[in-house]
Amino acid sequence: AQRVTQPEKLLSVFKGAPVELKCNYSYSGSPELFWYVQYSRQRLQLLLRHISRESIKGFTADLNKGETSFHLKKPFAQEEDSAMYYCALNPRTDSWGKLQFGAGTQVVVTP
Amino acid sequence: DAGVTQSPTHLIKTRGQQVTLRCSPKSGHDTVSWYQQALGQGPQFIFQYYEEEERQRGNFPDRFSGHQFPNYSSELNVNALLLGDSALYLCASSPWAGANQPQHFGDGTRLSIL
């Protein structure tokens, strides 16, 4: 069965410091991975997806199939990065669209 | 485009009652998925609708049922409500054509069971 694990419930960092949110997954096939973000009083929105291989708001994430990880990184955290972050897996099978989410990591950036 | 819209915003019910939640997908989207998000947890997939049929289902009992209308909007129905059904219910939409298109989420309906 597919599973997404985000080991940190809360991550507190200082402005300007690097931030890394961990995401590990278990899945027998080749999944598609996403990071979703929810800012205060806003809806859940897509931050980035691994197939795009792009940087959004300074964030990057690399899919490591050997370690089954999809960690989210930003070299210099900003106060506006404070939010709830969810890693999600989309199976590339007949079950596509059945997103499996991690429990989420709350990021707090302090000045 | 307002994106995905859900109604109502909040709902309070008692155990044993039935509830209906509604969702209108983002313009151009024809596929609707429903998720349950309990406090402190990530969203859990309930089911997905396309062409007015349930296409995928998560690990939820038959008390959870849904419907999709010809205009692509959707309803989530929950019968015989339990205290454990208290959660935020999220609707997400995406285009079916071209698998792996990211899902767009609504603000959710907060359901409280007393």
C-alpha cells in the first residue's frame, strides 16, 4: 500500500536560514509527487510537482527514487513561508488522482 | 474564475443525522474528488467522480456516498453520522483529459457532530 511520511510536525527556523521539509514515501510503482501548501486562512494550493523540475517561490524538491524521498528545500527562509506544507503522492496507475497525503509539517519562520 | 467552490462553509449536526455537502469545480474541470481532513492530519481520499460515475474510492464505509451532475458539480452525502465524522471536507477538481493534472482544492466544509 502507498504511504507518505512527513516526520516533522513542526519546523521552526529563523528568517534567512535554510529550511528542509522531509517527505518519504512507500509505493511499488513510479509515483508522481507533489508539495501542497496552505497559508493562514487560505485554501490548499499546489506549490510544486516533481515532473516540472522547477523552483517555485525559491523552493525546490528532488525525487530520490533510491531513498524514496521528495524533500522540499529553500536556501533562505522568509517570513511569508510560514504555512502548513503537505507532501502528496499520485499513483501512475489506474488509481491516478487518488492522492495520498502526509500528515503535514507546520513551518514557522521567525524574524 | 472563483475556482472550486464549496457550500456550506460550516455545518453542525447530531449523531445519526444525514448531511449533504456541495461542490462546484473550477471552470474547465470535469473531475471531482472528495477528501476528509481530521484535525492534525492530512487529507484522506474519499472518492472521485467523472462522467457522473464514481471512478475511485478510498477506505470509507458505504455511509459515504456521492453524486455528480451533468454540469460537473458534485455532492457528498454522509448517513448515520458518527462523532468521528467531524472533520473538514475538501473538494478538489481537475481535468480528466491528461492524467496527472494537479488537483485544485476548495476552502472546505467544516462539519461538526454533536
